[in-house]
Amino acid sequence: MKILKELLTKPFQKPVNKGIVIFLIAVAAVGFFDAAYLTIQHFMNVIPPCTIDGCETVLASAYAEVAGVPVALLGAVYYLSIMVLLIAYLDSKKEALLRWALAITALGFLASIYFFILQAWVIKAYCQYCLLSATTSTILFITAIAIFKKAK
């Protein structure tokens, strides 16, 4: 808890490069469009076309929803939240917005690990859209760590 409090409150010693923030917005946008597409397909009760074998197995599995809510919708909200926080940071220069955006990337990364493990060892099939989301959330998380370390 102490580490999280420090991450969210201790001012950065060095300014964060605007280009890095724009890069994060672009990566989050990729994740958002991927998750939004899957969400729309879910509600249309359609399995999207896949280039790898296993998408249907993953997307129709019991793990595609949490308490009746499509996992893709949760992902879309996650990525949209990051984009909104980062854009608000660029507009306002309020460091707290950037810190929150960077901190919540840990949630997406942990979720990605969980869902990758499900695909690999429980469902025993992969979904290209899910793998894209895992990649985007991993990029966001690794970049967030790099920003926190560099700005100390």
C-alpha cells in the first residue's frame, strides 16, 4: 500500500515526455478498438473472423463473461479510462491524472496474465483478439514502469 501511495502522490522529479504520453494514448486506442469490436460482436452473438484456430472456443467459453458482463466490455472500459486520463493530463498538466493512468495499467496487465493462463492451460485455445489485448496491456504496463523509474 505504501508503494502505491508513493506512486500516486510523490511528484515526478523529471517531466514526462509528451510524445510518450501520446504513444500510450495510441496503444490504449488500439486496445479500446479491439475490445469494443469484440464487445459489439458479443452482443450481436457473432464470432468474429479469426486467422488462428481457437477464437470460437475462447470467445464462446464460460470465461468470456464475468457475472454476465462480457470481458471485452470490461477491457473497453479499461482502455477508455486510460485514454481519458491521459488526454485529460495533456490538457490540464495535472500530474495526478497521469499517475492514475499509469497505475491502473497494472490491473490490465494482471488481467492479461490471468486470461492468457486460461487460454493456455484451461481452454487450451487462443484468440487473436485476446492476444492483441494482452499485448497492448503489457506495452502500457511496461511503459508505465519505465516512466515511473525515469521520472523518480
